Amino acid sequence: MSVAHDPHYGPWTIEEVLALGEDRGTRHELMGEALLMSPAPGTKHQRASSRLWNLLDAAVEAADAPVEVLEAVNLVLPDGLFIPDIVVVEAAAAAENPITYNADDVLLVVEIVSPSSSGRRTDRLLKPPYYAEAGIEHLWRLELEPVPALVVSELVDGCYVERIVAEAGRKTSIETPFPLKLDPGALVSPRA
């Protein structure tokens, strides 16, 4: 079965990307005026996202913080539109039930690194400067390969500085933005 669509020529806008509609099979993001498309994440990625969301949500609740932990939302940046794997947003912004979130409402972004070479490059090198330019204080990057590791970074003078690298097989304490302990290996291992 084929799907008819209108060809698009030239640069993209946020409005045009949002007009593509929801597609559970493909994520549409905007970097500058270039459309980025990526397939839906695989099982290991989904498992890690779900478990990390649960840990963050419990930490937020324990801290009684006025924020919400959300997965795969449209995040508007000064020069793009990304769909981070997990975000922690101000509760007041989430209460409005928006289609997009502004970077000013975001405290933490989590990217789970895609296994493809282009996905690794995008998550490790291309996205962080956009998040930094937007002033998002905390960026976590969960590496799935070759072994699970969580890189916890904090914005300092406009650039992200790695504060903690949590490795699989070892529980690591993270204090900011919310205290929690995690083992990156436990985020991805299948249940017995």
C-alpha cells in the first residue's frame, strides 16, 4: 500500500513539521530548517525510557517538586523542534496540555542514544548545542551500546559539562535536579 503526499521543497518551518501530524512510526524533528526523520525506537530503547521515566517520576514525587516527567513531547528551541525521549517540565506548563513546550519550561532533557551511526551523531554531537543555546540546565544522555552508561551533564557558561558517568553494574547516586540512584544496566536488561 502506498500513501500519497504532497512533495515539500525548500526549508521547513515548525508549523509545517507540526502539520505532518502524529506518526507513531516516525519522529519528525527540525534542526534549523532541515527536517530530521527517525524510525520509532526499538525494544531496548523503549524499556530504558519507561524505566528511567519511572525512576525520575518517583524522584520528582519524593522531592515534591512542581514539575512533570513526560516522554516524547514536541520541544521548541530557538532554532529547531526536537522530540527528546524524556523531559522534565514545569507543572504549570504541563497543566495547559500544550502541543509544544518552550525550552523555558524545561528543566531536564534525556536523550537515549539511537544505535544507528546517524542517531549516535545526532544525539551526542548535534542536539546538545541546541539544548545549551535554549538554556536547558540539565542534559542526560543514556548510551545503550556497547554497554549501558548514563552521562549526566549540567549547563555551565553556555556549554554542557559532564558531571557523572554512571556505568552498568554499579548503582550511582545523582543529586540534581532530583536525588535518585540508578544502575544503567538495570534500565535495559530484560526481565527474567
